[in-house]
Amino acid sequence: MTKRTPNFRTLGRAGLVAMAALALVSCGGGKKASKAQLAASRVTTIGVNSYLWRASLEALSFMPLLQTDSNGGVIVTDWYANPNNPGERMKVTVTILDQDLRADALRVAASRQVSQNGVWQDAPVQAATVQKLEDVILTKARDLRNSAIK
């Protein structure tokens, strides 16, 4: 019976297999993640913060949507005219800029038009309108995160 000595290639493979097995064993550990960990401010399964994304969609649910891109974090609505004021219409773009739930991770832009003699003319949007929409979205996002923790 001849005794075979291991070469460097065999030792290298054995070492890699051992390191991979050790990494797999240490990953799970059988511990469950706490609800607070699951509801962290950074949720990236869709490319952007999911709480901001869901809150934005909810806040704009009354408007027809033209484009939604969850990976890029962009929501663009079509023109919406309030039935109580059909001579005015709005269009909104929401951009989620970060994966964290923060106020500066959200940008809202709005366009407004008024009908003059049957022709839509651009009109200024009050800064308070955009600020109010941002506040609504951020409040909804925080509420969604808080309800996920409970």
C-alpha cells in the first residue's frame, strides 16, 4: 500500500470547503430576527425604501399614474382635475432618493395648469402645496414603519 502525500491543490480545496462550511454554519444560527430589525428604516428589497414607496403610492392613489419605477424610486402621475374645480389640474412627480427613511430622501414636484378659454395654461404651484404632500407621505411612511414594529 503506497502512502499518498497531499499536494497544495488538494489542501487548498479542502481549506475552501472547510471555510464555506464554517460560513454556512455561522449564518443562520437558528435565531429569529426581532420585529424591530425587520422594520428597520432601511428596507431595500425594491431598490428604495419600501415605507416611502408605499406611502407615496397611497398618498397619490386618487390620481391616475403614468409611470412607476420601484427600482429607481420614481412615481409620475397623469393630470388630475378635482371634480369640484374642473378648471384646474395638477400633475405630480415623486422621487425617492435614498434607501433610508429620512425626510431628505423624498422629493416631490408638482405642475399646475388652469383652463383659460378652453386652453390649458401653466400656473404656479404654491410651495406649501408641495410641502404638505411631502409631509403627508413622510407621516404615512413613519406610520407604516411603526405598525410593522408592533
